[in-house]
Amino acid sequence: MKEISIFIDESGDFGEYQIHSPYYIVSIVFHEQKKDISALVSNLDKRLTYHNLNNNCIHTGPIVRKEEEYQNMSIKERRNILNTFTAFIKKCPITYKCFYIEKKHLEDEVEMASKLAKQISIFLKDNLQYFNEFNVVKVYYDNGQIELTKLLIGIFHTLFSNVEFNKVIPSEYKLFQAADLFCYFKLLSLKLENKTISENEIKFFEKPYNIYRNYIKQFAKLEFK
């Protein structure tokens, strides 16, 4: 029985264009279940307990912005947490793909959904031979946004007869947290291109080039080809 798990997360929303939210990004992480990561997860959890994190759950944006459970941590502690997690991701036998739309030039939610659905559908169709090798395709999403939930259900059930949808609790799946991280760094890559990196982000990463060299460039090796 060959099984592939697909973890999906998003950044942004289907609302009108706002200067602080110019993009809608969807990241998809792929993991073939025959490639065991339990030892990697166990080691990561042990390292994260030193930071007293609730449920050992990583949420990349708040780490950088010093929010939620990270608000009382020093910048050094937050960098250590992020780097611990990225080291785990680099060792994982996974691939990922990011899709995005720029909301500024779109008319409404319908056009947004249509353009996003087209991107994801084309990607899956182009790689249909690979996905059809699996007996079961399990999709994990937290149903955070109803528009994306409907879009994903429509796409996957159209293309696959062996797909199962699972509502995920983010704290329970490290690869869902990885999808969140890929969303965040896709957003940072777009900010780098458009020179819109915030002062807070520069402070955390020290130099814009560090974002590319230490993260974006490294994650590119995991991108689904």
C-alpha cells in the first residue's frame, strides 16, 4: 500500500487587496509515507522542549514578529527555534510547492479562486503520473478558510479517486508546520523582489541577503521538480 500525505497551508485571505496583505499564498508539502520521519520528529521535539514551547508547535511568522508564545523570548532564542526547525526540514524526505496570486490586479474573490485553482490544477495534472503511483492520497488541511477548503476539495476529487481529506490540528503535525514556514518564506521572497521587507524582518534576519542565502536558497533544494 503506497500512500502520500499532502499538507496544505495558506498565507493571506480572499478579502479585498490591502497594502499589508497584497498576496494570497498556498504551500503544499508532499511526504511519501514509506519514508519514515518519526526519529527526526522525536529529536526535534526533544530540542524544542528546551524552549518551553506549548505543544512544541512552530509558527514561523510569530517567531519573527515576537508574537504569541514567543513574545517574551529574546531575538537569539527565537532565531535558535527557527534554525532548529529549518534544520529538521532540510533533513526530511519531503518536497513542496508554493502557489500565489497578487490581489492588487484582481476583480473579486471569484477571479482570485479561479486563478489559484488553475495554478494548482495545472501542477497536479502535469505530475499526474507520479501521484497515480499511490494507492491513497491523504490531504491534510485545517479548514482555516472555507474558500480554500472548497477549492481544494473540488480539485482533488476531480483528479483523484483515491483521495482522503483530513482536518488537521496544526500542533500535531510537523509537516503542516513546515507548510506554514514555506508560506512565510515565499512571502519574504516576494518582499525581497519588491523591496518591501519590514524593519522588524531586517532586524530578525540582520541582513536581507541572509534571508536568501540561509533560507530561500536552501529550501529551493526541496522544491517539487
